[in-house]
Amino acid sequence: MRRTNLNTPFSNLTNFLSNPAITQCPLTGCLYLEGATKRPCISFHGVSTPVYRVMAEATIRELCTTDVVRHKCDNGFCFNPDHLELGNIRENNKDRGNFSPN
Ligand SMILES: [Zn+2]
């Protein structure tokens, strides 16, 4: 029996990125899912995981549970890899304090 091994850890991310509702803001460059009311999640290693976190894992490095993915753009819905960076909880909380609400 042949084994099919076409599934990579990021195949769900690839599928997600083909969604025609994905939009890029012309002003900020943020990538987001049009009409989403909460952060989109996909299955990653069998666990529902925010898309931005899977994107960080695909483009930065494998994440550990203590890694926090920070949004340089302060848009929690965004999954543009250029807008993501890794940090820790303390840094993430400090980010929130530095941004003023719109
Ligand atoms: Zn962004």
C-alpha cells in the first residue's frame, strides 16, 4: 500500500491563503480576512491555531509555547508575515500599553 505524504505542516495555511476573502489594506499592508469578526484560526498539528501564529511559524521559526507573536501593526486580525515578530508576554503587554485606541 502506498503512503501518501503530501500533507506538510503548512498545507492548511496554504489552503487558507487561497481564500478569495483575504484582503490587503492599501494603506497599512495588513493582510486580513474580509468580514472576519474574530481572528481566523486553522488546524495546525491537529489544534485550532490563529492564522498569524501559523504564519509566524512558517516564516520565522518553529514556535514554543512561551513564544508570543506580536503584531508590529497593532492589528490582531493581520497575518502579514512582515508585520509579525516574536516576543514574550511581557513585551506583548507593553505593546498594548504603547498603542492608543483609534
Ligand atoms: Zn498588519
